[in-house]
Amino acid sequence: MRRWQARKRQPPILIRRLKRALIARNRSRVFVGTKATVLERLSPLISATKADEVMITTMVHDHAARRRSYELLAEAFGLHP
């Protein structure tokens, strides 16, 4: 049987710094912009990993806007939706 043990809580300032670091790290993985901008940022990643497939998620609530985002990506890569 395990006993409940209180965890040592991090000071709020340290938590904010950690969150900022996490946000900064994740921003480098977020590609936002025109078709050309997104293609320009994705292409080196695809080349470096030699990926033959890319999984992309668009975090947009509106279905029509999300679908349009995928259409623009398809156009940028020369695919026909």
C-alpha cells in the first residue's frame, strides 16, 4: 500500500520560467504564415528527417477555416485536394 506524500511545490517564479521555456521551445515547431512561408519552414525539416510523409494538425476551431488551411497546404506541396 502506498502512502500519500505531499510533493514539494515549485516557487511561482520558477514555474513561470519553465512555462516560458516550454513555450519558446514549442514555438520553433509551429509554422504560421503564407503558403510560401510554411513551405519554406517545413522543407528543411522534411529534408533533414528524410520523411516521406508529414502529419500536420491545424488548431483552428472553425471547421471551414481548418479545411481551408489544409487546402492551402496541399496547394503549397503541389497536391490536389
